[in-house]
Amino acid sequence: MRLTIPMVALLLIGVAHSAGAGQVVVRTTDEPFDAFAVRDELARQHEWQEALRAEQQLQVLERLPVGCLMQPTPYRHFSCNGLFYRPYPWRGKEVFIKVPKP
């Protein structure tokens, strides 16, 4: 059998498509399995990981370290030994959130 260009293209598409498939688990019917419970648990784990990641990225200070200098441009922020904080009003007081170098 001689392979033509359309046949080769179909073969390559089939191989590429099968390479993207996820893990396949084969179970016997006598084993209890709740796919919805597994889905819900994975969603809870993902939410927890995202919450931890967001908490690590956001650094809020009630008071700036000693020696910080106020910088007026490009917006009001404070430079503290190579770290930068921007003031934000929160519950009637001013807190400082770490920001990238302006």
C-alpha cells in the first residue's frame, strides 16, 4: 500500500490527537466510585492552592519599615531598601501594599 499525502496528514493528526489524551483509569464495576466527589475534591484543592498563592503575592503592612523614602512619581509610593509600597486607605486607616518597582 502506498501512502499519499492526505493519508499521511490524517495519520499525523490521529497521532497528535491521541498524544493529548489524559490518563485513563480502568475500574471494575464492583468497586464503588463517585466521580462527582472526586471532581468536587479537586476543585476544593485548586481553590485552596489559589488562595495560598494570592496570599503569598499580596504583602500588606500596617507600618512601613524604618528608613523608607516617599517618592512622588509616577504615583505616591515608598521606597524601602529595594522594596516598594503604595499606601491604600482601609477601614479608616492607611495600609501599605507591596508593589513592583514603579
